[in-house]
Amino acid sequence: MHAINSERQASSPAAIEEAARHAFQIGCSHLDKVSTWMRRPAAGLDVLELGPGPNFGSVLTLAAMGARVAVADRWLPQWDSAYHGPVYARLAELIEAGLPGCDTTPIRALVAAGAHLPGIVTTYPDAELLTGAPADGFDLVLSNAVFEHIVGVESAARCLYAVTRPGGTNVHQIDFRDHRDFSRPLEYLLMTPDQEAAWLRQTDYHCGTQRRAGAYVSAFRSAGFELVRAHVSLTADPAYLADFVPRLRACSGASLQDVDVAELEELSTGYVLRKPDGAAA
């Protein structure tokens, strides 16, 4: 399977407008996280986003507010003059209209250069090992629907802990659904371990994994993070759950055959994590 970042993005006026507005929306959500969990302005913060998608507009919104920004992704998008330039130019307009005190000079510099300039947005070639990222380098690390695609969750959590500054914060939204069909979000739990392993190789983790919330919380805590908040943002439809649970219980080969129903009900959760003050990388 191919990652969306490696596909050529639509560049019609409507598609550019939609992409710019989506990036601005996510960027404003990031600013809300800064305000809520960092309790200080974005200016001067070092921020890392995992899996930014086909453009870097969300963290560039933070850059316009004075943050130093970086992204990490196994599939970093290559500059496409028909897509990135127009998206960033329109994003700059949206930021200027909606965020008082902004400075869109960095974004307009990318448009003028026709490239993702490393002095404006630092890039790392994977979101799991964070190769090249500095120890204790980031005040805030963000991701949205990324962790369910990561192969080694435990090692990734340890790497995140290493690059987060003491007292720093991570905010990760994780989607626990079977990405093949969101209307039937638990079907992949009927696979045996061997079947899931073969499926993961085939899909390259693009459709999620069988891991439930408890596995992620355990990985974060084992890495050394303090769990500040876990907010369930999406739950399974009761009728679907009532149909699915008996089928899972009858599936003797399933590794999660006896998992608690509460773990099945939870489909998407946002985690706020903190690296303790004075902690080593």
C-alpha cells in the first residue's frame, strides 16, 4: 500500500482551498493545545509533529506564531509546485486574517523558494526512531492518528521520551479502528495472531493494528511519561458492539478474545503525557 504523502495531491482551486483551510484548522487546534497544556505562548517553543500528512501547514501555523517547528514521517512529502506553493500562500492569508500578532514571513519564504527550507521546518525521516532528532530537544510533541500505524510502539515511546525536554508535553490522538471500514471498526480483532501478522505485512500498518488503549498507556508509562489526561473522543455504536462481542468471544484463535468490553468500546482517545521535571533523556 502507498502512503497518501507519496501520491500526487489534487491541485484544483477547490482542493487547494480545502487543504489550506484544513491545515489552518489543525494549526489552530495545535495552538489551543499550546495554550491549554503548555500555558504559555507558542513563541520560542520547540515543537515536533509526527506524521504531518501531505503538507506541513499545521506546524507552519505555529511557526507564524513564533515557534520553532519540526516534522517526522517515514513518508515525508516531496515539494510539488502545483500543490505546496498555492496551499501555503493561501494558508498565509488565512493566518493573517485569523491570528493577531502572526508573522507569516517564514511561510511566504517557502513559497518564494519553492522548497521546504530546513531553516524554517526541520524534517526527520521517521516518526518511530526519530533518527537525528536531538535529545531533550522539544517542549511539545504532537500527533493525530499516527500511533496506530507505528510498528514498535514501545521503542517509539522511548524515543519520544528521549527527545522531549524535562517538563515537556506530548499530545497524541490514537485511532483504534479497523481502517478498512470505519462503520465496522473492530472486525480486524477476529484475526488470529498469524493472520494479523500477514495482514500487517501486506498493508504496511496503514490500516491500523489490533492494539487497544491499554497497550499504548502501558508503553507510554514504561517509557517514563506521566499520564496527565486520557480523553475518549469516539466510542463504538452500541448496536454494532452488541453484534460484535459474541462473535469475538466465539473466535477461539483471536488474541483479544477475552478483552474487556470497555476496551472494545473505546475507538479513539487523546493522550496528554508529561516528561517529569529533572528527568534524563
